[in-house]
Amino acid sequence: MIPITLYFIVGAVLFAIGTTIVLVRRNVLFVLMGIELILNAASINFVGASQGDYIKLSGQMMTLLIIVIAACEAVVALAIIMVLFKKAGSVDLMELKKLKEF
Amino acid sequence: MIYDVIQHIIQSFPYAVTEIALVIAFLVLMLIDMIQLKDKALWSVVLTVAVAFYGAGEELQQLFDRTSFQEVVYFQHLFHRTPFTLFVRVLILLLGALSAVYLYLSPMGVYWKNRGETYLLLLAIIAGGLISISSYHAMPLLLGIELMSIASYILVAARITAASGEAAIKYLLYGAFTTAITLFALSLLYPTAGIHIFHPDWATQFLESSFPFKWLVLTLFFSGLLFKISLFPFHPWTPDVYQGSDWSIIQIIALLPKMAVFPILLQWAALFGAIDVFVGGLSLLVLATIIVGNTAALHQSNVKRWVAWSGVAQTGFMACTLVMTGDQAQLSLLFYLIVYLFSLPAALMILDYFESKYQAKEVDNFNGLGKKEPIGSVIFVLSMANLIGLPPTAGFYSKVYIMTTLWSSYLEQDEILYLILLLTAVAATLVSLYYYLKIPYALFFKASEKKTILTSISGSTVLFVILISILPLGIFFQPEWLSNWLRVIVAFI
């Protein structure tokens, strides 16, 4: 059986990559990809940690929830991005300045 | 074995009757939306209000039943029911009904009230609030919060303009990022403390675990909830989202999530209350929220941004109570929540009315309107007095309760932190005098600008919502009436 620690290392690396993308990239699509990576990191952690939780399988259940959440958020986000591209002409966070910043 | 499980699930259904009613109403509303009806908006709003009142009645019946004093855990340890959760569910449903009435009568909301999906999404937000407040396990909590969040993103975006799209994408990116962080932190807490996060054992297991960064991880875990109530590091979406949406949407996203999330945080504060690290970290966030909210609200000229920043400042005030323990703190939070959330629609409705009639989007546009609209202006002054906490309104008592609780906590525990919080709260109240009275000053003391009136909307329907919503201010004359009730409720947290 693969030890839990290895799952957690993979999860931590994915989380770090995802957070970096969210904070550094300015394109909305890339930011969304970063968020998806963080969600996947959480899924991997949950699946790995539910090794010790045979009967209740809460980890698996949480993973299914995360997949559902990621799907819903992607659907809504992509729809908004399409509207935004039509109306504002850009999906770059630096160019979205119609609403005052402070 | 399986027979027992099925039996248990069947026995659990009576506790979830409100959620089932909401789902049925959702399906019926979808049907209504598909059929060509003459008064579609009226039918939709009547159905929404009816189902909310039906649910509130059911919950109240369970609350008054003596068996409800015992905690019931149902649906395989996913949900629990205490008198406290029942009480909050009633409040969420009543607030949902108020929101539906507001949607129907809002002068600027003609676009929204004729679209069926507005009511569908409102029902989804109410259901999300109910699911998250009853949750016992992390799964329904996050499910409920996401139900609220995703429905709000769609509501903000549904106007299909450049401004609403920008507001919605900012809202969504903040929300999705904080949810992702919450889930990741939960996945780290899961092997150490388990996943029944409202179980009393969860806190003890968490404290006993030798996990090195556990307090950092717990802070990250709270980010999703703090985002919903716009507490300090997760507040920057608030002004942009408010500015990009109409008043009918602002009142939904400003009121319902707060009503659901503050009681959840209250339950946690009761579990973690006595621990220094928790209190210290949270009070830093609260201090920062009060300072940032008040200073930013000072120099706003756009009305919607001003509402947003003052909302952040009010959130900081309410979150003061989460730092303390004891029944008095919990009572003052519930008192503040009820008075604030049920009376805010009056102020928003008047701003809505002024925007529709005089195109008043900036503070300067309100100059001299007090003589043209005397009734609306006087009520507006009253609701501003409520938000500041001036005497003839119930807001006075909500501020008094919080400040006296802070003072007595300071005397009891001799913790300098409470004194700092109290002084900040007093200073913030003084500062808030300035920005809350900016529009009343413009209404009555500045010379009127020459302006053409664009539309003529009858004020009588608007007055209806204002009157419903101004009623809570009357609690000023009989505050014990509400606080005695709340004292009974908070004993069950």
C-alpha cells in the first residue's frame, strides 16, 4: 500500500503550483486552471487519507463533492468569460478596470 | 444492516421537509417559467413567499415542540438539528421571503422580476443557507456554501453587460479560490481530526493532534466562510460586485449569506472559544476589518461602493462577538444580525427608488432631494440612524449589547485585547457618523440641482417594503422582548 505521506507530498506540490498560477497569471482562464489544480490537490489528499477510514469512506465522498464543485464552477465561469469577452473585449484581469479599484 | 440504514434514512425525511418543499417549488417555478402566463412574475413571487412561509411554519412547529430540545443527528451523521439551527432556519426563510417581495417591488428591478431564473436562484440560495446551517459533516457545509455562491455568481452575471460580467468574474475568482483553499485545508485536517466538524470531539481531537501547522491550516479552512461574510483578507470583492449589480441583487447577496454563515461561525466559536490562539488570530482579523471598512467608506462617492464598504465595517462589528465566549456574546450577535439584516432592505429600497427616479448614483446627486421626497428621506434618515446606532432605533441596543459585552469580558479576563477591540469599536462608531450622515446631509442641507425627472414611479408599492423592513427598528422600545427569546435560543448552541 502506498503510504499516505506520498499522497500528501503530491498534493502539496499541486497546491503550490496552483496558488502560484492564481497569484501570478493575469489571464482569467489561467487563474481558473490554477484553482482547478488546488481542487485536484485537495481530491488527492482526500483519497489518500481515506485509506484509514474504510467504513465511512468520507474521503471518497468529499472527492466526489470536489469534482461536482469544480464542474459547476467551470461551467459558470466559462459562460461568464464568454459574455465578458463579447462585451468588454478582453479576459485579462489587468484590463478589467471599468469598476473602480479601491 | 442495509435494512437499518434505509430505515434510518426514511426516518430522517421529516427533518428535511423544508428542503423538500423548496425543491418542489423549484420544479414548479421552472414549469411556470416555461408557460406563457400573463402575470408570471406575480405567480413566481407568490409561490416563493408561500414556500418560504410554509417552511418557516414547519420549523417553528418543530421549535415549539418539546422534543426539539434534544439534539437530533439525521441522514447518517450528515445533518443535525438543535433549537439554535431551527431558529436560524426560520430567520433564513423569512429573510428569503423579504428578498422575494423586494425583487417584485424594486423600481430598478423590472429586468429581474420578469425573469423566472431570478426566483429559481433565490430559492437555491435559501436552500444553500438551510443546508449549511444544519450540517454536521463538512460535506453538506461546503455543498450549501457552494450552492449559495454559485447561484450568486449567476445572479450577478445575468444582466449581461460589461460591468456585470466584470463584477461576476471577480466574485467568482475570489469565491472559487477561497473555496479551493478551504477544501485543501480540510483535506489536511481530515486525517488528524476527522470530518464531523460540528461534533464536540472534533475540537478536542484537533487540539490534541501533533500536526505542526494546525493553526495555519485552520485559518485557511475558514477562508471560504470569511469570504461569504467579507471579513478582512477576503473582502476586496465586495465593492466591485456591488457596483456592478442592481439593488435587487445587492440585497440578496448582502443579506442571505450573512444570515447563514455567522451562526455557523458562532457554533465554532463556541467550540474553540477558550483558546488563546483562536481568539488572538480572529481578533486581529476583526480589528483589520473594522479599520479597513470604516476608512474606505469615508471617501466613497459612488453610492453602491459606499454601501459595500459600510457593509464590511458592519461585518467587523458583528464579528467582534465571535472573539468572546459566553451566552451574552452569542445573544448580542444574534440581536445585531436580526436588527441589521431585517432593517437594511428599507435603506436599500430608498436608494433604489432614488436611483430609478433621479438617476442618483453618486452622493452629489442627492442634493436637495429631501424637499421633493419628504417621506422617503425621513425614513432614510431613520435607517441611517439605525446603522450608526443612534437612540430612537433598535440599532442603538445592538451596539450597546456588543460594547457592554466587550467591556465585561475585559473586566472578567483582564485581556488587553478586548479593551483594544472596544476602543476601536467606539472610534469606528464615531467615524461612521460622518459617512452615514453624508447622504442625509445632501438630502436636506444642500441646494437642489436642476434635474429632469425621467420616469414617474408610484412610491406606494415601494413604501410597502420599507414599512415591513422599518418595523424591526421598533425593538428599541422593547429590547427585552427579543433578547429574552434569544437568551433561550443561545443556551442550546
